[in-house]
Amino acid sequence: MNTSNIAELAQRMDRAALEAQPVPQLSLQDTFTVAEAYAIQAASLAHRYARGEQLSGVKMGFTSQAKMAQMGVSDMIFGRLTDAMAIPNGGSLSMKALIHPRVEPELCFLVREPIDRELTAADWSQYIAGVAPALEIIDSRYENFQFSLEDVIADNCSSAAFVVGEWQAAETPVSKLRIAMEINGYVVQTGDSDAILGDPHAAVFAASRLAAQYGQVIPAGACIMAGAATAAVFLTPGTTVRVHVDSLGEAHFDVVD
Ligand code: OOG
Ligand code: MG
């Protein structure tokens, strides 16, 4: 795949998101590698930056068995989050600009110092400033929310929006925390924080490794989303979605038309 193919596919994915119009899976027509998929992702983000959006974080995907089983893929991926995707805690999300959005419960970590290499446990307090409960809204730009691993990487890992709760100290223990996601007060998914790679800290180390591998420095003040601990649930207008994470707190948003 040459650079003009990459640019063309990146523009197609950017436009699909911008116009909320689903497209057929790229892999049905083109054969491309994981590295080429990350090049398409980076080139599609360049369109967002050109419209004034700024990188505000990175996210991990498929860090739990529940997510891998739901989507039929078996490898970790990373994507980029921008300021335009951030919803304040308690804010609202309009379904209008989205195709078929789903929501999933996550943990989010706050970056203290720019990360340009793979971190290990010894780096924790120098590089990580906090942890918070979070919700991620994913909206695949592919028809029927179906994709291969390469497709979903090229689609910036279905990233659409995210909500982060109140920050807690980075040293707050995050192992074996009960996670519950509610819609209008009814619990729709429950999980355990250890469903995320056996330890959510491992998601931060994986994000640092993948970002370094694909040339993305994670800036100070950025968020690192650890990946969902449970399967995702379709959104419907007129509902309130809330996540509770034991000893960390909650985050919520309203879904509007
Ligand atoms: C891809 C994004 C996966 C996660 O937390 O595992 C993800 C998708 O499921 O559409 O965000
Ligand atoms: Mg996610």
C-alpha cells in the first residue's frame, strides 16, 4: 500500500465520522497490514488537527476478554482521543452526529509528564498523576459495527467520545475494583477492574509501548483510557448513563437526540 492509498483511505474514514455515514469495511477491498492501519489512523487524525482539534489522550482497546469476545478480535489496539471528543462529567451527548454509538465502562489515567517510551511499574509516580472512573462512547464507522483488526485500527479504534469522573491519586489501588454501568438507574453491565489485562496498570504500560512503537508521544495532561472491562451497550436518546467504580467514584452523561 503506497502513501496515496493511505491518504485516500484516511480521508474516507475521516469523512465517514464527520458525516456520520457508515462505510464498508476497508479490508473487503484492500489488503493492508497493522502498521499500514496505524498509518491510516495517523493520517485521518491529521484531518481533525487541521480542523483545530487537539490530541487529548490515547485509548487502549481489546484489553479484556469481554470486549475481544464481543467484537471477535484477539489483539490489543491503541487509538487517539481529541478535545472535541471530551464530554464534561454530567454533560450531554447528542446522537445526531453519530452512527450507532455504544457505551462501555473504563478507567482513565492522567499523564503527568510526556511519555515517549514503554513505561514500567518503576515509572508510575513520575509519569502518572491520577486515575478516574470513565465512560467511553464508541461508534464504528463501518456498517453493522463489523471490522477486522486492521479495519478498526484504521478507524481510530471506533473512538467517538469520552467522559471522565473526578481524579483520584495515582497511587490509589485499582486492583479488583467492582465496576457497574447503569442506564437510567438499571445496572446493564458489571465487571471487575482486573478484567483489564489482569491489572489496569498493564493497560498504561501497553499504551506507552504501542504509542512509542507508532511514533506518538503522549503529552502531559493527556488521558489514557485503559479499555473496557465489560462488553459495550447501544445508546438510546433520553437516557442517563452512569459508571460506578468501587473506591474511585462515578461518571455520567445524558444522551439526547
Ligand atoms: C473498538 C474499540 C475497543 C475497548 O475499550 O476495548 C475499545 C470497538 O469495540 O469498536 O474501545
Ligand atoms: Mg473502549
